[in-house]
Amino acid sequence: MTPTTALILAAGASQRLGRPKQLVEWQGRPLLEWVIDAVRTWPVDSIAVVLGSQEEEILEAVDFGDALVVVNPEWEEGIASSLRVGLDAVGRDLHAERVFVVLADQPDIPAEVPSALIEGMDRSGKPVALPKYRYQRSNPVLVERSLWTRLMSLEGDVGASRLFQAHPEWVHEVRFDQSAPRDIDTPEDLSDLLGGH
């Protein structure tokens, strides 16, 4: 199997929520810890987590297990800086060939998605596989090493979606019947999601 890493982006300041979303209690544990443990069940060889805002508080509260923790000193620049720092760290493992980019505030990724993305990438031969849920593309996104330098050239609070829209020839979409997993950005998002669990 092609060596695969999961890169969990967890550096943001959670301004709209008003407290670190990484530490919100989710099923009895900090949300970030829950996401790391969920990702551990995916077909991945290793996990890296990018921290930034409130890093010391998060390091004290969360059990990272064997996940590599990377600190992004420029987290205030936005998600592009976390991609840069994370991919730089993951890329030092010369065996790593592809990476799942995972958002730490999406705990409800359907269990079948990661394996289906790997199968889709293997079948299509394209360097990006991403989920197309009922209404929209979302996360996680699987990206081959050949494109990591392109992702590392992004700037500001912009993820890779714009780059992938500009290069449809790179992308294999895997369709799922479910709605896209919700982000936890506001207190309302949190209460909606907790209400469903």
C-alpha cells in the first residue's frame, strides 16, 4: 500500500466560537483528541497535527499518542501557513507519498470516506481525490506528494479548494450520498452537532 499520512490542521484561534474549539468536550474528550483517535482508524501510516493558537493549553489537555505535533508560529496568517508547516514536516519522511488533509473541527467524517478516496485515487491515477457529498465538495482531501509544493505556495486564509477548481485535470471526485460534514465554527454549530450525538 502507498505510504499515507494524515495531516490534521488544528492551529486556528476559534474566534467565532469564543474558546479553543480543539478543547471543546466531544463525547467525553477534547474534540481534537477525538478527531486524532478517529483518524487513527483510517488506512494511514502516520498522523501529524499542526497547532498554533493556544498551543500550550492544547498540548496539556490533549493526548496525542504517537502523532507528530508541529507548531505553526505564523498561524494568524491563516490555513495556508498551516498547510506549509505541516507539509514541510510530513515531507521530511521520504517514504510518505500522499497525505490526507483533515480539519480538526470536522468530527463527523463518515467512516467509509478515507478508504473510498484511496481507492478512487488508485483507480483514477489522478494526484487529488476529494469527496463530493450530496451538495458540495468538502474534506478530507487526499493529495499526492507531487502537488505538495503547489499547496505550500498558497497564502493567507485560503485552503487548496481554489487551486483544485483551477486544475480540474488533477482531481478525482468520489461521490457520497450524505450531506457534507459540518464544521464547528460557532456556538450554534456546536449545539447542533452535540444535539445529534
